[in-house]
Amino acid sequence: MNYRANIYAAKSLGVTRIVAWTGPGAISRKVRPGDLVLPDDLLDFTRNRPSTFYEGKGIGFIRQFPVFCETLREALRSAAKRREAGREAGKRIHFGGTYACTEGPRLETPAEIRFLARAGADLVGMTLCPEAFLARELEICYAPVAYVTNVAEGMRKMPYRRGALFEGMLPPGEAAAVEAAKNAIPAIAIAAARAIAGEERDCPCAVSMERYRKRGVIGPDFRGWVAGPKGAGR
Ligand SMILES: [Zn+2]
């Protein structure tokens, strides 16, 4: 996947906020398949993905707190709560959690999951990195909604099941809950988007490059930030 092209294209279209969705596995025992989680932190264990627009440019030393847009997370939280209070009563939603991103496509070994658990990861998946960081580089708000798809390797006894999803890492009885959680995300995202549409952004994401702008290192147009050095021909 061309991570940078996707974020660049979104920026070019005038996108200011991105709601991402992801289907990770559960490491934390507080989280189970079919739960929704609004993560608030990331562990990046990707290896072969271009993770910046600013390679060798001397810019982009951007603070990563909050990791995701708090305004957008709050809007998602409110939307999810309203939904929970309504017809989706009983659905479990967790506000906060650390998401570890691995390179994939292979799943993790039991030892890797033990390592991630000790590192503080609640969830493990293969998306969000580097998209979240790239969005921040272009001053786009970004927040994910996770629907928990399976239990991470070694966290529960899960016999190998031939031909099943993740070879048995999703217990058969829990598939319907996962599907329901996944299907709940569009309505939550749309409700959150409606709630803050048109609002002026006053979050750190909106001004992540301000320091460089103030110093005159970059201009107002993001295309100039991303472009190669003068004379480099790109
Ligand atoms: Zn923001």
C-alpha cells in the first residue's frame, strides 16, 4: 500500500479529519472479540513502510502527544455512547488503549505477543502506522475506531482450525459479535463527523507544522513541504 499517496491525496482533496477503522487482536484480557475500542496510544513495530514525508529535509520533528486527535476521539466517544445507550445496548466500548502495529502480513508469534503485552499493548494489528504519523505531518486530524477481531496468539488456548479465519484465532461463537461491532463503525464515524463538521479546529494536529511556518522554513502550501529539494527534479 502506498501510505504516503493516500494521505497526500486526502490532503489534496481538502480533508481535515480522518476516522480510521481497524480490526486488531486482543492482548489485554479486558478486551474481547466484538468489543469496540477507541485507542489513545501507539507502539510502532513496522519495519518496511515509508513513515515520513520529510526524509532528509530537516523538518517534521513533531511531538506525538496526543497521539490521536482528542477532539475527534471525543466526538467518536460521544457518538459511540449515544449508540450504546440506544439500540446497541450491551455492546462493550473501551475509551483508550494502546495499539501495537506489526509489519505483517504474518500474524505474531506467542513470544512476540508476550513481549507486546509487557510493553503495554492492549491490541495488536497491522494498520494505523504510519498513517497516523503521516496525517499529523500534513496537519490532518486522525483517530481510529477498532473492532476487536480475534484473541492474540497465546493469550487463550486456541486449537489450530484448518481453513478458518486466522486458523482458529477467532472462537466460532464470537464471529457474530465481531461482525456487529464492525458494522457499527460507519454510523459512529458519520455521527461524529456530523457533530464537529464546520467547527474550527483548535487541536495540536491542526498546527503541527506551525513552528516551521513561523520560522519561514516552509510556506503555507503543503505541496511545498513534501516536494523534494530544489534542483532534485521532483
Ligand atoms: Zn485534531
